[in-house]
Amino acid sequence: MGLLNYRRDRPRMRVSFGLNQTVIGYHDYDPAKEYIVVRIVNQGRREVQINRVDALLYKGGGYLIPNCGGSVLSEANPETVVLVERTKLDLREVSCFSVRTGADQEYRCYVHKLPNRLLRFWQHRDSRRKMRREVREERNRLLSR
């Protein structure tokens, strides 16, 4: 019985997204614009703190989505929603949405199905290598000072 309680007691996160959503009734969001909705749900019993949400790109790097860190998901409040303007993010370039928690765990929601993901990763392999090389050179330059 203790093992069952232990398995139920841990956090279980689900990350999903919806396209072309409009927001009604919130003064901060324009109802004429379309948004991408990233939905984060804690299905476990343990509380989880969301540190950040990113949109990771196929070519390497990504976008940090602001104003989403610090929320705590618990049994009483198991869900949070993050909104991103549709015009500011090209989903053809986005590999996945990544959610980082306070325990430094990462949960992902992939945008494309597996065959398309593999094809896009293959197509962007040179740009990822170039970006990694530039970051490595910059880091070495800063450390050599």
C-alpha cells in the first residue's frame, strides 16, 4: 500500500497547446488577436512550481515566454494557462513547448508528429551545429579574459 501512495504522491504534469484561440473578457488581451494557448496541468498530488515556459526551435535556441514563472500547481489549483500571440511565433520553426519546474524537471509538448519532427531536425542540423559552435566560442572568449 505504501508503494501505491508513493506513486500517487509524486507530481505528474501534462503539457498541451491549442492553436488560434481568442481571449474574451480579459482587459490585458485583445479579442481581435489569435493566441497559442499552452495548458499545464498537474495530475499528481504533490505541488509543483512552474519556473519557466520556453518555445524550443528546431534550429537550436528558443524563446522564453514571459509572465509564466512562479505559479504553483496543487490539488486545489491544478491548472495554469500561458498565452502567446500567434503572430509572434512561427510554429513551423518551433519544435516543442518546454515547461521547467522548481525541481529542475522538464516536461515537453511537441508541436509536430514524429516523422515531421525527425525531418525538420535533419533539415536544421547545420544551423544547430553553427549555433552551438558560436556559443562555445563566445563562452571560451569570455572565460579567457
